[in-house]
Amino acid sequence: MELITIDVAEGKYTSAKQARNEGEIPMVCYAKEMEPRHFTVDYQTFRRAYIKGGKSAIISLKVDGGDDQDVLVQEVQYEPISDDILHVDLKAITKGQKISTDIPLVFIGESKAVKEDGGTLMTSKDTVSIECLPKDLPHEIEVDISSLVDFHTSLTVGDLKVPDTITILDAEDIGIATVAAPRAEEEEPVAAEGEAEGEGAAEGEGAAEGEGAAEGEEKAAE
């Protein structure tokens, strides 16, 4: 489990706009049986922490230099034009209680269908939902694609390998990855067929023109 610590303030500003004007990000922390808590954090401090951990790492908030609150990033809101972070929703974590979140998939290994047969790896899922205790939270789940040996094999959620301490919440039959055959191999015969038809048509036209010209010459001679 990766733990990241950042300093935050509680009740420092009277509004989210004021916090943003001071170069800080407003955040709200939610939890069952707890009133939402409002924090602010230095913009660059949170940005670096989020780049490092994303939504799959526990962040320990050191509130006003005192008590700590462990959280997971639930949602990040961005300004649509500048892409600046506007607001962050956090989910509070209680030690000893299971948490659920989305974990990124990282594809590793080599596929014979890609390396030797020229196929293209097609992925249909880049995260999975899991449930576990905070201490067992993985930062990522590796997916070995070496079993994709041809264009007919595929990987599903049920093929993922995780420790017994982690429960995957997504259905086992959901597809994750497969290999698509090269398109060029499918298109070449069609192109060759078209070329043959074109050549045949050209030969027919040429022959017809030749015959017409010969008939014209014969009539002129008469």
C-alpha cells in the first residue's frame, strides 16, 4: 500500500472562490456517519500527489499540522478550457474497514499474435473495481498478455490474478483485451480482385474499339 501525506487546512477560507484566488484547491471529504469536512490544499502540492497516486493510493491529510485523515480521491473537477483543477471530492477511510475503489490495469508481457502475426492489441477496460482493507490496497493490477497467442483468444476479468485479500467486484465475463488481425491482409484480396476487373474491362474496351475501327475501314474501302 502506497501512502502519500499532504498538508491541508480546514476552515481557512470563507468560499471556494477565495481559496482558488489564493492558489489553493477546495476539497470536501465524505464518510458514513460523519459530517462532510471542508479542506483546502496548495494547488501544486495536490497536483504532485495526484500524479503520483491517482485514485488508487491512500492520501493522509495532515489537517492544520495536527490530526491525520486518510482518504481516497473520489472525483476531480476540472475547468473545461484551462484544464485547471477546480474542486476535489474525497472519501474518508477508517482503519479496519473495507474500502472499494477503481484500480488501473497495467498490461505486461508479449503476445505472439502481436509480435509474430502483426496483430494489434485491443483493450476494452483500463480499470477494475475492487474491495479490500486499506492496508491491502494495490496501486495497480498487472495483466499478462502472453496468453493472447492468436486472433481468437481473449482476456476477461476472470483471468486477473490478485491476492486473496482483494475481491474484484466486476463480472468475470467482462472482456479486457484481445488481438485484432491486420487489416491489410483482409483488404489485399479485394484490391487484387478490383484490379483484375479493371484490367478485364480495359481489355474489353480496347478490343471493342479495335473491332469498331476495323469495320469502319472496311466500309470506307467499299
